[in-house]
Amino acid sequence: MSRRLLWVGEAAYPLHNVARVHTFVLKPKRMEALNDFLKWSGITVMVFVVVQAVDANSSSSSSQDDSAQVVWVLGLAVVLGLLFHLLKVWNTPNEHVLAVETSSGSTALVTLPDPTQLRQLVLYIVHAIENPEAEFQVRVESLQVNPKNYQFGDTVNMYGGLNNTGMVKR
């Protein structure tokens, strides 16, 4: 049985297949969330103004009052939902991540609150790769991270799939 394995959770990675080990900070997409909030709030306000203008041209004043209330409630619900999403993303903390990339293209991500522990893990893994006789064992509980809320920066993480176009610079 080979002892040249790196275990991350329930996944085993042969050390000879490890292509890169590094740490980085995973930051929430705060500016993207703010831009989305402003864009969709603006669209909601424009729709509200158009619906109010069309409703003002209708003949019945009682139906105007009812439809105006419905439009106000719907517009307020949309803006509150957008505000909730914005606050959720803005309150999401930065995550310190250890990435273990293999030559086959798979990547394991480990998060810990202490970045020095992650850097120490990088040193342990590199030492084990360079010294085949070395052994170490570390157990790390995994945390759940929602990748949709984070900005990966120039780090490209692809787990396979079709129609990958690579990295698009904006």
C-alpha cells in the first residue's frame, strides 16, 4: 500500500500527481453584487414609472388605485429582495484557501480561518513531495463555500465540462 497519498476529506491525491500547491484569498464578489443591485433596482424603478404612466391613462380611478398598490408592493418586494442579496454578499467573509492542483486538472480546495496554518500545510506537502520517505498526517474539516459569491481573480479553476473558453479579461 502506497503512503504517497494526500488525503483531502474523502479524496486521495497521489503526491507524484500534484502539480501545484498554493494559498490565496477568496474574496466575495462585492462590487458585482453592488452593480447588480443598482442595475436591477434601476430597471425596477423604470418599469414602475412606465406602469404608473400607462395606468394613469386608464379610465377607472378605482382600478388605478388598486393597480398602483399592486405595483408598489411588487416593486418594493423586488428592491427588498435585491437589497437582501446585496447585504448577504457584502457580509460574506474572505476565505483563506489552500489549492492542491494535480496534473490531471483536478483541484482540491481547503479552507481554514488561519492563513498561517494553510501556509504550513503547503510546506508539509512540498516537503513530502520532495522527500519520498517523509510522512505526515493532518486532518482538516472541510467548510462549505458558495463559489457563486466569490471572485477568484486570475486563478482559473476548471473541473472539466464542455465549451470552456479559458479566462476572459475584463
